Amino acid sequence: MKITLPDKSVRDLPDGSSGYDVAKDIGPGLAKSAVAIIVNGEKKDLHDIIEKDSTASIITIDSEDGLEIMRHTLAAQVLAKALKNLYPKSYLAIGPTIEDGFYYDIETSQSISVDDLEKIEKEMNKIISSKSSITKRIASKKDALKVFKSLEEPYKQTIINESDQKDNFQLYYQDQDSFVDLCKGPHLPNLSFIGSFKLTKVSGAYWKGDSKNTMLTRIYGTAWNSDKDLNKHLNSIEEAQKRDHRKLGKEMDLFHFQDEAPGMVFWHPDGWTIYRQLQNFVRQKIESNGYVEINTPLVIDRKLWEASGHWDKYRENMFITEIDEEHANEKRVNALKPMNCPGHVQIYNQGIKSYKDLPLRFAEFGACHRYEPSGTMHGLMRVRGFTQDDGHIFCTEDQIESETGLFINLLSDIYADLGFKDFNIKLSTRPEVRVGSDKTWDKAEQALESAIKNLGYPYKLDEGDGAFYGPKLDFVLTDAIGRAWQCGTFQLDFNLADRLDAEFVGEDGKKHIPVMIHRAVLGSFERFIGILIENYSGKLPFWLAPKQVVVASIVSEVNDYVMEIQELFKNKGIRTEVDLRNEKISYKVREHSSKKVPIILAIGKNEKANNTVSIRRIGSNDSKVMDLNKAVQEITKENTI
RNA sequence: GCUCAUAUAGCUCAGCGGUAGAGCACUUGCUUGGUAAGUAAGAGGUCACCGGUUCAAGUCCGGUUAUGAGCUCCA
């Protein structure tokens, strides 16, 4: 039998050889660290017999694939067994690997909490210390069903029953033990390959991810080849928690939430300063990109929402208001706008539009309210009241491609200025709940896809994820610690203009329906500010920082000089505060540093005598003495985007 | 919306049947101190809300609301 290795070398082995034999043939070191094998592109257990001439490569424990297999074995063989040992009356569901770790879902009548994790870890370590070999046997459907029937594992039986494979069910065993798991494999050849792990959390999860099904208990863990790697991972989680915008928002006194208005932000002075800076920045960008800013009502009669289709397709997300009958002559049902589009069409509809008016680009910092389910809210990232940097472009079909290009330019320009260099594009097509005919959707999807294709941007297709009125492009940016955030959106709509009677007079003198493009760059200010805070760990770029400079006195006799300095900076438009309190300079430095003020000027007798300032920047532990006027000049220069 | 957990002083948290605690912050003294916490004293709480058990409830039980972690949504 001939085995071709990745380096194209060919080895001749006796028929009936396994992956382990191949590894041993290459070298004893490899045989020692081998955990599985890839045969003709398929991952197999190390001791599976290779049936014919094949290409193969050995998976070692220290490779990516090896780590993945180790996590898988840890979940399916160790965690599952530990759970069955501790909770014999539970039923096993599934236990896959995920990024950095694994989880196992079980159904249990006893509730399992984080306090139980230590106990489970102990049981897992006991199982691992046996260093048992893992063996498998191939069973027919009937045979496999029999095994899991006798073990009283209903979920495993369901998996087997719903499987379209006939007989190739793999049952994994550990030495003489009675534990069996159904698994597609591969697994480690034995438990001595298990590295360092930690169970991290417990939560509920639906069987097969469907909220109509039973809620199972899901136990999460993370696993690595060494203690060092495990600790590195645990540290990076801690680091991410340190930049949680909810924590920083409190520490920096930017905003708060309270029970009476769940999902609605109370912006404090410093938080609102960031908001206004960001808004002015976007305003300037869109104005120079041919948009005109408008503003439309928050509360609008249901009739308009019926006409737009929102009442039908979006009602469960809408806040409805009703006038108190006793005080009103007529009863009217209104909705708080969840989107700005119908309002924009109303402004478009005032007066007759010509093809010469197109493309017409309306922009609005539109405050929207959506009734999000209670479990989905998350700080500033997912709220019920938010303001979009919204815009609607009314144009002809011929203009779609150029508008797509202009928008992507605007978006990448804004992202770059805010410190985000990378973004990905996703093309989403018709969802199940939608308005408009399939023919219209065909046209819209084709138009958007050909626009993005012709412009040459790479994109990924996401079928069925479009808005109810049209297909869209979504823009996903990557932050400083590699997380992805979907922010910008560009949605092509061939329906709404028609529904709300928007028209224009074409060159032919006849009436036509314009194409409407819904678009946003940041998405919402609330969410985007949350992203900015986390991206920068609260240390915002100078132009965005709510307090830019704090001038702190070291002794009270320099107070007049401190006030003078503040005046100079304020005159240059720098947001500057003084700290004249009777406290030590180290106390003041600590306090303003923890509030992430970019620049602290410490002022003592020397500075006053020489007309200088001592500059300390956030993130740096030294200070630099500089001539006052030069400092004003230099820092003013930094106050640009 | 679902599962589990949590809710005590402005903040972070301890207390878990028997007159409400700590650190920081706050106020007032003293201290004018050179780059991440000077010092002493004082003030501050219907223990989320509603109901139940008990001689007695932050403490045990039920419900409501909110928050957190997931799930499901959303985009």
C-alpha cells in the first residue's frame, strides 16, 4: 500500500496499516505526538485502518487540528462522562468544539450552577488521570439505537434516527468502562493527550437551537495544550472585560440606565460631549458628500405605518401610543417611529420631482424606538431608543451603481478617521417576511449584486438576511482586539417609494417611481460610541475626548496662573478644566488618569516662574516641561481628526 | 421571549432569621504636598418593588421589575 505524504514523498506500508503505523514509519517522535490522521482530506482516528493507496498527513497534538480534536475529546468523552457520573439521571445531547473551547448540552432535572463547575472539573480530572485508551466500534443503525435505548439516552436516539447515514455509526469507549458516546470523531487515541482546561460558564440553550424545543443546560469550557496557553487565554478575557463600555461608561461618568426606561440612555455631560463631537463629524462628512439634512416627527399616525408596510411586518417591534380618550376629541393610534424612511418619503413627496433632482440624498439623525425583547438588551450596544445616522437616497435605476460606490467611499473614509482600517462586506438577500413581488426582488438583488461586483469589492453572500423591503449590503468592521461589529448598511428598496406614492417626472415627460436606498454608516450613535469606548479602552482620540486637558495646581499660590492657562486653551476651543483642590498632585493625576483625560498639565512654582507647563499624557508615565505658548500651539494642532 | 444567576450607602462589595457593615467617594478640620490614593473626624441605607411564612425577614418562600451570562431574536 502506498501512502503519499504532504511533502510528496511516498511510503510503502503493508496492507492493513493504520495512521499510527504511518507515523511510526516516519519516526518515533511523530508516533508519540500523533493523535489523528487526515486520509484523502478526511480526518480519521489514528488507529483506523487505511484501506487503499492514499495521501495522508499526521495530525499532532501541538497543531491546530490536534488542539481541536483534544477539545472535542474533552467535551464528548471527559465532560460528558463526568456529568453522567455526577448526574446519572441526565440525558446527553451534543458536545461540539467552539472557538477556544467546547461545550456540552445535557438535559437534567437538577439545576447546575457555576458553583458546581469546580466539582465537575474535579470529576473530569479523575477521568483524565486514568489515561484510558479510547476505542471505537462501528455499529449499524439498529445496533446503535439498541445501545442508546438501553442507556436511556433519548437525544442520541433522535440523532441516530434523523441521520441519513445507514450503518456507519461510531461508538467510542474508554477501556473497560461502561461509558459510550456516539460521535463522528475523530478522538484522541488516549486521555493522556489532554492538556489544560477550565470550565467557564453554565447557561441554557435550546435543543437544536429552536426556541420551541426543550431548554437544555449548556456547560462551557476552554482548553489548551499547556497551562501557559490557558492562562494567556484567561488573561485576554480579563483584558476584554476591562474595556467593557458599561464599566468604563460608569467610571468615566458618561451615561446611565434605569429601571423606568429600560434600553434608553441617560447621557451625562461627558458622554453627551462625545455624542455631539461624533455627530458634528458625521454631519460635516455627509454635507460634503451631497446630502441635505432633514428632520421628521417621532410620533406618526398608524395610517402611515400601514401604508409603508411596517404595521404589517414590523408591528411587534414598535412602541404604540394612544391618546387618552377623555382628553381628546378623537381617538388616534400612533407609533413611535422605528425607522425614518416613511417620514423621508413624505418630504420627498412635497412638490413635483424631476429626474433632474435625482439623486436626492436626505440625511437625518433620526431618533428611533424599537421594542427589543428584554433578553437582548446590552448596554449601549443593543438599546430600545437610539439615533441612526440615517439617510435615504432617491435615485434612478441607472444611478444605483454610482451611488453604491460613493457610499462605500464615504463609509471607508469615516471608518478610517475613527480608527477602523478594516471592514468586510456582506450581501443579504430576500428574507421570508417581506413586502413586494418576487419579480421586484429579483430585480433589486441583481442590481445590488452587479453594483458591488462591478465596483470590485469582495463580499460574502448571506441568503435570507435582507430587510423586509429589500436586499442590502452590510459593513462589518474589526476593532482593536479583533472583534467584528456590524455597523454600516446600504439597503436597496424597490417597494416603499411605490407604496407611498413617490414619483418623479422622467426625460420622457412621464411619471416614474424612484429607487430608494436606505443607508447608515455608523448604524446608531449609541452602539457606535460603545464600540469606540471598547476599541480605545476609554482612551479616545484627542478630538473625541470629553475633557481634553485638565490643568492641575501643585500649590495654591499658582492658582491664578492655572486659570490663565485654562483661558488660553479655552480660547483655542480645547475642552479644558482646572483642578485647584487642596490635594496632592499624585492624587489629582490618579483621578484624571482614571477618567482617561488625554492631557494633564501639572503646574507648580517652577512652571509659574518660567512661564512653562509640565505635560503628562494618558498612557505615559513621564512628564515633559514645555514653554506655555508652545504647548498651546502644539496641543491645538492635535485637536483635528 | 426562554434558562440560570443577581439586586444592601454615590461606587465596589461583605452580612444570609434576633437593633444595618467595610473600602473608596462625599462634608469638615489639619496638611501647600512635584506626577496613579497625605491625615483625622463626620454625615450617608424603607437592604429593588409587592405579597407570604415566622414571636421576629436584607436574610426563608412566591410574584413583579431591572440587570448579567448564554439561547432565540435583531441587524
